[in-house]
Amino acid sequence: MSKEFQQLDWNPQIEDDLRQLVRLAVREDLERQLDWTTVSLVSSCQQGRAVVVAREAGVVAGLRAVPVLLDEMQTAVVFQPRANDGDFIVAGAAVAELAGKARDILVSERPLLNMLGRLSGIASLTREYVRRAAGTKTRICDTRKTMPGWRRLEKYAVRCGGGHNHRTGLFDAILIKDNHLALAAEENLSPADAVRRSRGFVRQMTPEEFPNVDTDRLIIEVEVDSLEQLKNVLQAGPDIVLLDNMLPNRLREAVALRDQLAPTIELEASGGVTLETVSEIARTGVDRISAGALTHSAGSLDLGLDWLPIRR
């Protein structure tokens, strides 16, 4: 395959997203005031040590984000990870240690655990999807069905779980779906016609007009829902064809048709993918399975904060 969507590793954009989310979390918790419970009970000079503990097994994700969160919250807390993002951890395992001002540890506890729990939940669910597709060539991909503001963080968590990133946003690929074609109903625009039009548009893009776009790497993907549409669209030369809500038997027919007519074009299965169906879908021979459930249906991994004795 010559083209791939951007795969998100930890980067400055993710860190900037995180800082904006932390500012909102601080406003939600403190509203420019103070944690009155902590202020009334804990001395400003008291020091503390605490450990983040997994209450259940799973894949940890978001440890790289903790120092950024503590910095944005202006805490006097030292963070020491005991695991790495992407590690599988057992119940009872310590994943990180915090040391510093006890007040700061208490104030940052909930935002920190919320973030780690959310991202680790996504990584853990992704790992299970990937495990059930093991032994096939199929890659498990995420979608844009993410929490507003959390997209890069959640896609990073998918990567920690062994999954692959689909497009980050509308800006980094052309994905022609049924609603695009519905708007062009008067033109009777078919999926194949839409691919040709998009390909022509990309060829006309110039560096002067679009200086930040690498047109050679801009993926063109198109959605189809029948084998007849697939047969026609393969001749138009998209990079990827999305097979929408097709049952496994139909997916196998689609793979055979693709192998016969255009073996270099990738096929992606999507629509209603669950843990119960992903294994059978992967065995049909499709190259990708995109599942919104990786992000929109993931629960939080149960993590807690336990105090440790102060070192003397």
C-alpha cells in the first residue's frame, strides 16, 4: 500500500489539545476558587506520596499526558511512571507514583484519574478488538466518533492498544459517503463518478494555492453498499473502498471481486462492528475494519489513588 492515514504518536498537537482540556477541567472543579475541603483539612506545607493503582486489568494509556496535566495545573508534584503507555497491566499493579505538596495531589487527583481511565479504557477495548482479529491481515481502525476536543488523545489511545488511526479530521483525506452523493442526486452522480471528480480536483491543486497539502499522499476513499457499485468504482481507482454494512458472505464476494479487478485497492469494512462480529469480518480478507465502538463505546479503566508512607 502506497498511502496511509497519519498515525498518531505523542506530539505537540496532542499536548496542546490536552492543555486546553485541563483548563476546562480546572474551571469545572474550582471555578477560580479553591478546594475548600482540602484547604480546611490539609496544611499548605504538608507533603505526600501516592500511587496510581489499577483496580482491574487492562492496557494503560495516557501516562505521557500526566506531566503535562500537572504542569498546566501549576502543581508542585513530581510524577514517576511505573509503566509505559501501551503496557498491559494486571489488577493491583501500580502504574505511577506522585510526590509533592499534598494539597496539589488532592486537587489534581480527579482530572488525572479521569484522563488516565478514559484513555486506558479505549486502549484496553482496542486491544481486545485487535486480539480477536489476530491471524488475519486486517487492521483495526478507529473513526471520527470521538468526544469533542479529545480526538487526538483518543486516537493516541487506540494506537496504545495496537489499533490503527483512520483520518484525523476532514482536512487530511477525501472520504466520499452516501450523504455527499445524495446532495448531488440531480446530477445522478455515482460513487465512481465522484471518485473521478475528486481525483481531477486533486490533480488541479497547486502548491501555491494549497501550500500545506501533500497531494501525493491525499487519500481518496469512497463508500459503496453493493457489489455492482464496487465493480464500477474499482475502475475509477480510489485508494480505499469502504464497504458499508455488508454481511460476511458479501464481504468475501467483494474481496474476490477486488482481487480480480484491482488488487492494489484496499477494502475497508464498516458499520455495526462489534466484539462478537469482528473476528468473522476479519476472516473475509478485508484490509481494514473501522469501528466507532473503539472510542464511543469504551468504558473507563478502573484506576485509583492510594497514599503511601512519607519517606523520612
